[in-house]
Amino acid sequence: MDMTALEQKKYDETFERIYVNFKYQLENDKNFGLSELKKLLETYHTYEGHDWIGRGELKNISIGATIAALSRLLSEYQEEDPV
């Protein structure tokens, strides 16, 4: 899928916001760790598949960017601290 400039901007902004916010939370909240991050990622994968009423392309882009950011964080932190 080719993204328009607006769609790319939405993706990039969402990815950056999610990545920065959850990285901060992983590093500073002792009650939020890889287990919680995995659960959140699973929830977003489920949410992504529940588009039976049609939420629109920008929302789908936002969900995709969120999944990508959470996946990258999970990958980075699992490399640092393998379970």
C-alpha cells in the first residue's frame, strides 16, 4: 500500500509517540515490564482484526504504527534481557 503524505505523517507521529512513551514506561515504571508489553501488543493485534464496522484508513494506520512500535520495543528489550 502506498501511503499519502498525510498517512505517512500519521504513521511516523504515532510510531514515535508510542515508542517514546512506552520506552520511558519500561525504563521508569517497576510495575510495567516485558510481560505487560507483550499483553498490550497481543491486545492491539486483536483490535487490528476487529474492523468489522470499518474504522477508516487513518485509524488503521495508527493501529499499525502502534503495533510496529510495540514490536520494536519488545524486540530491543528481549535482546537486552532474554527471558
